[in-house]
Amino acid sequence: MPIDPARALAAAPRETRISWTRKDVLLYHLGIGAGRPATDPAELRYVLEDRLRVLPSFATVAGDGGVAGEGAGLDAPGVDVDLAAVLHGAQRVDVHRPLPPAGEAARTSRIAAVYDKGKAAVLVLRTEAADGDGPLWTSDTQLYVRGEGGFGGERGPSPRLPDPQGPPAYVADRAVREDQALLYRLSGDWNPLHADPEFAALAGFDRPILHGLCSYGMALKAAVDTVLDGDPGRVRAYATRFAGVVHPGETLRIRTWPEQAEPAGGGRIRLTAGAVERDEAPVLADTVIEHD
């Protein structure tokens, strides 16, 4: 059996040391479309090292880009699947404090859950990172593996949320460059689905598709810039379900609904993203940003 849930869940956490530099953060920000227009002071805080602010979504690539990416967890004990059958289903990142532009951390990762969706299995990879000052982030990556369900396991929770109410407070269009996936993959997610037309065809796509985590980062940046006054340090958690693909060269339309702050402090932003050229076909859904 390609997936052995008991063995995968019983495996010891994988522990590694990771590090990153300002160059890694700058490359990641460029990979999600930052720096346009190149002379805009609001953009320069993402792409100039002397004023650098780090988007929390950088946690998904910090260190090597693979452990929290779409190919993550596929070399874990009890997991032996075809990469062409794997799609990124959902992503959540909780940040415990603003991420430093350069640093070192101890990272642990493990398979936290295996769910049976009938025609597919869902693997939940949990990654935690901490440095000398304490916890930095916790990341949950859900990988949807087609054809590997039906083993009689738990179906798992549903991430579906009620639709946001009323018109959005902000609408932001973000162009996806033709070479966006080729640039983003330099942050460490080398899945050929996003670069090789022949591999994309084997996976059922007529051409390579954009990394889900690239769309994820682009949408977070748009929300930070429009709702949070350009301050990524206010973000505490960011979760989404990947509802559809984006093709390089398309345009993301990102809609945001800030919600009333809770009495105890902090607030939430609901967010959707769609592909403009395909009648706003859903790309990100059930998306929530929690913030100070």
C-alpha cells in the first residue's frame, strides 16, 4: 500500500537546522511579485535589505523551500506516492512573532494526520521552527494525493466557511508574470509540475501551473498592503484552501473583507482570490488572516 497511515503517524519527527539570509527573503518577495513599481517606497520595503520587512508566508520556504512546499512529506516513512498525483490542498501558518530578515532555527516536521477522502488521501504535514528566543512559526500543509483513498480511515474536518457577507472593502488585481513560476521555484520548490510542460501533461494540465504557495504569498501581500497599512508584523495566522489553479500570465483578483475586531483584541480578514481571465475562477477559498 503506497500510504501506510499507522507507520506515517508513528514516525519520529524529522529534525533539522535551517538558516536564511536577507537574500533569501528578497528572492522570495520577488517570486511573489513584490517590487512593482520598482520605485514605489511601499514596494521597496520588501526588496531592499536596509528596510526589509518579512511577509509571514516566507515561513513556507525558509531553509530550503521543500519541507513546507507541495512536495513536502513525500519521503516520510509509510509514504510512497507518485508526485504527479499530488496537489497542495490547504495551507496554514501561525507566526509567534515577526520573522527576522535573517536567522537560524531548529525545525521539526512530522505527518500529523492522514485522512481518507474516498478517491484521495490527505496528508497533513506539521512543521515547527524555533530559534534561541523561542518559537517562530507553526505550519500545517495539507497534501491531496489522488487515487490513494479508500483505506477506511477518518475523513477529517471540513475547512469550508460561510461566504463573506456584503461587498469587499478592497479589490486588488495582481498580474502574474509569464516567468513567475520559474522565478518562484528558486526559493526551493522544484516540483516540475510548475516548469516542465511534459510533466504538467502527465499530471493532466495543458501547461505548467503556478505554485499554490506563490498565489498564497501574493494574496497575503495584497491584504497586508491594503488592510494592514503595509505592516506584515501584524499578521498572526494565515490559512487558505487551494480551490483552483493559476496559469502564469493570468491576473489574480484578490478581494478582502476586514471583520470587526474581537473584544480581547486582534481582528480577522476574509479573503478570496480568482483568475480574472477565466471569469474569476476560484483560486483561494476559505481564507482567513488573523492579525493584531
